[in-house]
Amino acid sequence: MRSPIVKYLDATPLFGSLARINCWPERRPSVQIHLRLDRHYWNLTMRQSRHVGKTLREVPKDTQTAAHALMLRAGYIRQLSAGVYTYLPLLHRTLNKISQIVREEMAAAGSEELLMPALQSQELWVESGRWERYTAVDGIMFAFKDRRGSTACLGPTHEEVVTDILRQEIKSYKDLPRNVFQIQTKFRDEIRPRFGLMRAREFIMKDAYSFDPDEAGLEAAYEAMRLAYHRICRRIGFQYRAVEADSGAIGGSGSQEFMVLADTGEDVILFCDRCDFAANQEQASSRLEEFPQDAEMRPMEAALGEGLIGVEPLAKFLEIPVWKTTKTLLYDSGGQMVAVMVRGDCDVNEVKVANHLGGAPLRLAAPERIREMTGAEVGYAGPIGLPAGVRILADRYVDGRVNFECGANRTNYHNINVNFGRDLPRPEFGDFKLARQGDQCPRCAGRLQAARGIEVGHIFKLGTKYSEAMSCRYLDAQGQSRPVIMGCYGIGVSRMAAACIEQNHDDRGIIWPPQIAPYHVHLIGLNLEDPVVREGAESIYQRLQQERIEVLFDDRPLRAGEKFSDADLIGLPARITVSKRTLEKGQVEFKRRAEGQAVQVGLDEAIERIRQMCAASTDS
RNA sequence: CGGAGCGUAGCUCAGCCUGGCAGAGCACUUGGUUUGGGACCAAGACGUCGCAGGUUCAAAUCCUGUCGCUCCGACCA
């Protein structure tokens, strides 16, 4: 039985899809006038014969991650320039679904959606004090002159704009709290765009901002967002961890990152094997073994250790344990030279050093500069005898050692039996070492484990950084003027799509979780040039539409192998195959992408299974 | 920013060293045979060799510049 056809003038310049079907298989369609029933379910269904985003058989070069390669091959993205991509129809649907989940959870957490300009002016960024850092220093913001000669930029984030909007809105404590969010394209001139959507120069982000009268309000807003982020990650089905994080250039106090676990992740996270401690490596602290120390200080002397670079050979040569050696690294912190000492078996956590120094960008000193300051080749720097004006920091594990080693600021020489207080003044101590896998948890007796993660969400307590700088203030009940307390909360929407693929794929393609799959079902029609099969497949297609199931119908005149391979690549969660063979038995073939085996069932049964699959995924 | 590599058909690439008609596979078009896991036969279409300049009788090839894309990089004190 042909699907119901009513007279309808389709004014589109394209052939109506049924028109094309009707002239099948003559292959020279003439324009005919028909109802396109799928028009009523426009956003539910698509015929693959009309779909933009062909699959590629060959793997494009220059792809480093599975998600990047699969997105290109399966027709989800096309690159326009470095770190700039078109989101083709399939990905666009997935992005909409992720956005919808985010919208629902943000609304449930009391945030109100708006949309701010991506095109911003220099003025606000100068006012907040971030212009220099974002343009000249880090150069992460696209900035340019408009035709009137004033400087404009494309927003990498929206603290300035939102603070400007809300300061016009908020006058009294009665105007608080407020919480707004937007889902928008952001621009960052990344030093190195890579991994497709993972680190792009143009990407979709959800950013939310909270405005509260006091710390308690901020706590509540932050907690609401934290819970919303957990719900979002759970609904998408991520394997993830929320970790303590550094708040970086945005500024502020507390912050957490939501990290999707993946070997290709750019961040290292550390978590305790006993308690719930978890942190970004940049932020993590840890405890180290401490060792019994010598009872007496021995005289300091300079030991000749020719060409000994690296603490392992040095320790072996000097016949001392590695923990007695000391690395002294020289940095330039916005013009101030800084020496940082860590125990020989440790590395410097540059983020912590930079934060300790007030946030100025930290760079390792150039070799010429090191020679100039130490009077020695690179590799022999030490804290004794550095020029006045060099600020000396030391990790706390450098302290407490008796008779330690350090560089002598003299090529090939190392000072041994060095002791603070006697041979040099005690420097500024702090937590400056990089925590590592195997270190002891800072909170309990457990050990730290490491994993790589993709940062898909980040929540910050900003405090008054922007409200002070930009004068976003209110009058409290006593008539006192106070700065609004702010928080900001970001989610990388397009990055989430990439992270999901990174976590859900096999060697044949993507395996979407139903809740963010572009369509629920891939309907594969085989041998459609047979009019009986064509009719059967069409009526199943119509039926799925009537059941409000999102379906991509592969109605192309291709061989079975190509269709199945494409279906595996595109990765819709369920596949229904219709062919002469199945129709003769009055059945269809149903297969889940995540599972191997296909089963022959009636159409009603297949529909029921799809419903169950979708329901199961939204319950979680 | 520093270092390196690559730009040739829609895609993946060969040709460049040693200058001499622009190539292959896949994809595409047509016809035929096939038809449930990326088939086969035959015929065809497809190019400003990134761009600009230079050398040369002659440049994809050599030289200079330029634009684009990609990779690597501070693990050493």
C-alpha cells in the first residue's frame, strides 16, 4: 500500500522526496506534484538520499584523535580553516540535543537564558583590566579595528558584557540574586588549535553568571550549578569526574572542572584511591615520603661533577639519594626574575608559582639569561650567589633536609651538605611542586592515581573581581554600597559532542548514546528498486514518523555493505533493516549499534524496543 | 613565538632530487553484469600543480617572496 497521498503543490525548487520515489527507478525524475508527508515531521526525519554530509571512505590526514577522524569521515564536520569547522546537519542535531539538556538543567537550577553580543568593544575589557592580557600578553582574543577606527573584539568569554548589563539592572539588595546564561559561539585565537572540535578557535559554549549579595548567596548559586553540571554529565552518559581546579586567567577563588575521562584528554587529573579527593594536576597538592635526616650538619663544599646533567646521574655520582638533590629553575615573571627550588625528584608546578607571584605570566628564563645570572652553563643553577633582586621560592619539601645538594652556579660544580640558615637564608616556602601519580593523598593515607581528562565544564566562584573593577554594586538594607558577588559557569557544548564520541566509538565508527544521537534509528532499505520492497520500506518509514521516532532513512541505491558500513560509521543507536527477505516474513531486522547481534522482529516489537532504549537512556 | 613539514582531480597520494604532453587508487557520470557487510567489466568527465614574481627555448619540478594547512617545542637546572 502506497503511503497516503493527497494533492499538494510543493513549491520548493527541489524535487519532493516522494516525487523522486515515484519515478524510481527510472533515474530521470521529472517534477511531480505530491504531498510530502514527511514535511509534517520535518525535524524528526531525513532521507539519506537528500542528506548533506557524505561519508568519506578514506581517513582524512592530520587527525590525531578518534573523535576528530570519525566526525570528518561520518560527515559531521568539515574544516574551513585552522580550528574552524562547519557543523553539518547530523552534528547540528546533536549539538541541539546537548544544548536542550543544558537548557533544561540550567532552567531547573534557576538560571534565565539570554543572548549577548559576540562582537564586543575594547572599552569594557579595558575597564575590567583584562585587555592587555587577552590581546597582547596571551593573544587569545581576536581583536581588530572597525571602519570608524575603534577597536573591537570577538568574545572569548562574557564576564565584561554580563557585568555591564547587570550593573544597569541591579541597584538594590532587592534586585538580587540573579542568574543568567547563554549558549553562543565563542572565539579564541588558540595558540595551537587541534583535535578538531576539542580545541577549536570557534566553538559553542554555554556560559552562566550568578550575581549575589553575599558569600552565602554565591555558595548557594555555585552549589546549584555544581549539581546541575552533574545532572548534565549524567544525562549525556559521560564517564567523568568533577575535580578541584585552578581558576586561571578568569580569576577568583574556588573552582571545579568537569572532566570526561579519555586517554586523549589534554589534562591530567589526580584522584585518591581511598577518599573522594580529585583535582586537576595543576591544582593538586600531595604529600611525599620524608626521610630520616643526618644528625649533624657537615661542612658545605663544592663537588666537581663534570657534565652531570639530571638528578639521577648526579645522585649516583655523589652517592646520595635523589631526594637530597635540589633543582633550581629560573623564571621570568613579568620582568621579575624568580628562582624556584624543588626537591630533585619533583617538578615545578608553574601554575602554582604563577599564582603565588600574583598571576603574571611565567616563563622559563632563556639560556643566555641563565648564564648571565648564574655565571654558569645551564644545569648548574643554585640558590647561593644569585644576583640581588632574584626572588627565591622553595617548595616545602626542599625544607627539613640536612646536608642537601644544590647547583653551585659554577659550571660542573654542585654544592653538597648545604643547610638553610647556615649557608643561605631561608627562602619563601610554599607548595610549588607538581603532584604526581603515586604521591600520597593530601587528605588521607591513600595514594594518588592519574588519568587523562577532557574538560567539558568549569565552574568558578569569581567573587568581586569584575564587580569591583566595573562597579557593579548594590545598596544593602542598611543603605551601604556593596559589590555584587559573582560566579561564572561554563560548558563546552561542541567539545561535549567530541568528548562523547571519544568515549563512545569502536573501530567501525561512532556509538551514540540515544539521548544525544542525531536520530534514534537508521532505517536501511535494501533493494529498493523492487517496487514491493520500496513500498514496504516507505510505509515503515511513515509509520516510524507517525510514532514520533527520529529516523534517518537510507533510501539510497547502494549495496548492502556500503549502507551497513555507513550506518556503523554514523553510529545511530538503533538500526532497522528492511529487505525482500524481511518483508516476506512480515518482519524487520532490529540491531543496536552497541551490540553485535541483529534480531528479526515484527515492526511493533522493533518500535517498542526503540522506545525502551530511549526511555532507559533518559532515566539515568 | 621558535623549529620542522606539507600545499598536484572531490578524497588519499605519486611525480619534484636529475626541467621536456598532468598521473594512480577511491569517489563521480553512462551502459552492462551483480545485489545482506564498502562488487565487477567497459566507456567517460574532472586540474590556474596554493598564489605572485624570477631563471630557462621550456617550470608541478630550480630560485625568491607570499598565503594557507599541519606537526613538534619549554620536562632541563
